[in-house]
Amino acid sequence: MSYNLLKGKRGIIFGALDENSIAWKTAVRVHEEGGTFVLTNAPIALRMGTIKNLAEQTGSEVIPADATSLEDLENLVTKSMEILGGKIDFVLHSIGMSVNVRKGRHYTDMNYDWTTKGWDISAVSFHKVMQTLYKADAMSEWGSIVALTYMAAQRTFPDYNDMADNKSYLESIARSFGYFFGKEKKVRVNTISQSPTPTTAGQGVKGFDGFISYAEKMSPLGNATALDCANYTVTLFSDLTKRVTMQNLYNDGGFSNTGVSQEVIERFTEE
Ligand code: NAI
């Protein structure tokens, strides 16, 4: 269902790799709601993924950018404003990667070069994106910036490894930059803390299948899907949430506030 919530709004969407990506579903929903946007991803991901199909489906252009490169980001912001015909109203940062997770390195035996790379891609890139937009004065007043995070930033999930630390860092950047973006440019900045979701990044976490079914059983409303996340993001990009900023917003079916569920108790009750 479409409500035209984003009619006339222009944006940039980072991180659509394939059809499972949360950014992919978000792009489709934003398009349905009348928004126009530029799609971007790291050059290697553009070669491996299927983003061209999404660009055709949504009438969008694709601009490669490694989100850790200021040069790439400056080029992306300038070109996006040219292509879209004005300042930017919404930005989705849907980027995450840990080399330690990818290479199966345990949290107590980190390779710190990989740790540094992971936090640069997963957290500092969000600062770099915002600083580039801020310096170029590229955001419209009452614009909205969203990044995606996970509850391992607040509570320990052992196999989430250094991504937990990266997500804490990301959420802190949202609050800190949100202050300045709000004060100076009337732009809001939030993170959505999403349920485990079967995507390339999600499935890279060890024991993901157990992880996702446990969360499903613990959440009164069940896990939020990628489409649920896309819909929530649409509301945050719309004019209906103008003064929501510097928040970490849970889209998790109630998981984060549930101590234990009946289903989980039953699994541990001896007959
Ligand atoms: P995904 O694998 O489809 O998306 C991750 C994206 O990050 C990919 O498109 C990848 O190319 C991009 N990326 C990696 N390095 C980059 C770089 N240097 N520059 C630009 N882009 C780069 O997976 P998903 O799940 O859609 O991930 C999106 C976001 O959602 C991530 O921040 C992830 O941590 C977050 N999230 C995912 C959850 C899950 O269970 N899948 C749960 C909660 C949050």
C-alpha cells in the first residue's frame, strides 16, 4: 500500500547488495511512496551484486562510493544533487562489515588491523557521510538521516563479536552528530535497531539460524522483517516524524523489552 508519504523528496540510499538487503527493500518502498534517490555501494559490491535491476525498477542512477573514502563521498554528494535537481531530504546508511567476523576470528583473539577496518566501515563511515553532507550544506531543512544497528550494542551476544562494539560506536555518532545537524540545519538523525534478518551481512554471523529463531520465540510480535524495517524507515523519512531525532529506535517485535517468553520457558521446563 502506498500513501505518497515521500512525494517530491530526494535521497541517497547506501547498501543495497541484493534482493535480501534491507536497503533494497527500503529503496523499493521509498520509490512506491514517491521518493527519488541515487543508489550507492562500494565498487566491489557493485560488481558482485545485482543493483542494476533495482536501479531499473526504481528509475534510479547508481554512483559507486566506498563509504570510508571522503573523496568518493564528496563526489557522491555533488553528483547526487546534480542528478536529483536539488538538496537531499533523506539518507539511509545500511552498511556493516567486520573482518574478524568474516574470517572467524574470536573476540578474545582479535586482529586489530581487521578491527580498525571494521569500525571504519561500520561506524566511522556514518560520521564521514554526515560530515560530507554537512560541509557541503547538502541537506534540506527537516531532512532525515537513518542508520541501521543491532541490539548487541546494548547487550552481549557472544558471536556478534566486534560488530557489537561497532554498533555502539555507530549509535553514539548518531546522537553526537544529531545534535549539530539539528541545531545548525534542522536535520534529524536516528538509528533503527532491527531484528536479526536473513541477509548477506546477517548470515555472516556465526550461529545465525539459532540466533534468528531464538529472537522469533522471544518477541511477542515475532521478528521484524526487512520489509518492516523499510516501512519504519519510510516513516522516519516522512514529514510525520519531524522532531524525532538522536534516538535509537527498536524495530524488533518487542524483543528488547522481553525478559523471557512462554515458548522459551517451555523449552527449558523438564516434563
Ligand atoms: P547486506 O549485506 O545486504 O548489506 C550490507 C551492505 O554494506 C552491503 O551492500 C555492502 O556492500 C555494504 N558495504 C560494505 N562495505 C562497504 C563500504 N566500504 N562502502 C560502502 N558500502 C559497504 O546486509 P543487511 O543485513 O541488509 O545490512 C544492512 C545494515 O543492517 C547493516 O548496518 C547491518 O549491520 C544492519 N543490521 C542487520 C541485521 C541483520 O540481521 N541482517 C540486524 C540489525 C542490523
